[in-house]
Amino acid sequence: MTAAMNAPPLLAATGLAKAWGGVRAVDDVSFSVAAGEIVALIGPNGAGKSTCFNLINGQLRPDAGRVLLSGRDITGAGPARAFRAGVGRTFQIAATFASMTVRENVQTALAAARGQIMRPWGAGRNIARDDAMRLLALAGMAGMTERPAAGLAYGDVKRLELAIALAGAPRLLLMDEPTAGMAPADRAALMRIAVAVARAQNIGVLFTEHDMDAVFAHADRILVLDRGRLIASGAPAEVRDSPAVRAAYLGDGVLFAATADDRRQ
């Protein structure tokens, strides 16, 4: 066997469990993500997706189980240590520095990742400028670098958030509802960009999403949680045909068809 075949997966979550009182938010969940792989984590509301994300990036310590990144134990390490180990994250509600330009937002993220201080005046304006421009180009924002972040449309804010997440040079990128609040065309564009960057840079991606069109169009594998337990895992076609998944989502109309609200956007 080659060294690559013997190498551990990028992310290995084993036996993860977390309870709040008598409620098991995550119950004996195990899965892996390979470098360059796009994996969707889906489930009905309250299935445990957010808790699972918070266990992986160290925001929560599990009651049981381990989180390994390339074989390194980062269980309960905290977001800062997980970030330094190579775990990046975007959030359902995007947040940027509204008083800064698009470029300055990414420069600030790059400076923070390198242990520098970004000051948007004098020589400080040039810290990591070229790298910021490169990341913004990857995120499809090459023509918006000098715009104030406060004036961006929401879809552009989400693209900026992606560029900021990439500033930490993540090996694993957690994307929490990346297309939430976006129009259908913007959703598709953002997912295409994220997947292309992940493939090109060999970044493993784990994302949660309620837009099933985005999930089935872009995920290599799909993991399905229901009431804290992993009930299905496999290629999109396998998950689509799973009776357990259909039962969890109360029918095909919820899981596999766009809602009326989606169609009106």
C-alpha cells in the first residue's frame, strides 16, 4: 500500500455524544471526511446538526467520542486551537466588519491568521494585500475589493465570508447553512465557487444545508441525522432512496422538492 492509502482521513469523528439534560442532541455519531471531499450533513430541524458542528470545531466538548484531524486529537480543543489546527468555519448568519472595505476585511483575517495586527492606515494598509486580492478573486469578488462591506448585497456578504474563511488556509471547512437567505441563483453560484476552491486546494468540506437542490447537486456524500443519530450515509442516490430518510423527512415533498417559497424567490 502507498503512504496515501495508509494515511488517516482528514476528519474522523468517532462515537460522538452530547446530551442536554435528558435529551441526546448527538448520540453515538461516527463519520469521516477525506481531503477534497464535499460532504453534506442534513436532517430535520432539531436533528443535532449544529451540535455536531460545535463538537467538531471544539466549541463544545463531547460527553463521549473523539474528533481527529489528520490523526491529531482536537476533541474539545476550542475554536481557536481548532482554527490553528486547520479547521475553518462559516456561519448561517454571515458577519463582517461593516466599516471596512471588502479587501480590508480579508486583509484583517489574513493578518489575524499570521499573528499580525491589521491597521487600515499607513503601511498597515498593505499587509497581505496581494493575498487578499487573490482570495477575493477565488470567491468571485475581484471587482468589489474597494466597496464598503456595509453596502454589499447579502449574497456578496456570503462570498466575502467564504474569502475570510479561506484566509486561515483551512484543511477542513465547516459551512453552516452557506446559502441561507440567498436567492436561488446566488445559492447555486456560491456553492459552485466553494466546491471549485475546495477541489483545487484539496480542502475537505462538511456543510449543513436546507436547500436540497444544493445538497444533491454538490455533495459527494450525504450524512443524515435524525434525533441525534446517524440514520443514513452514502452517495446522493443511495440517500435519496433510503426509506429511513424518507420517513425522517415525512415524505418526498419535504426532502426532494423545492418549497413554494423557494420557487417564488
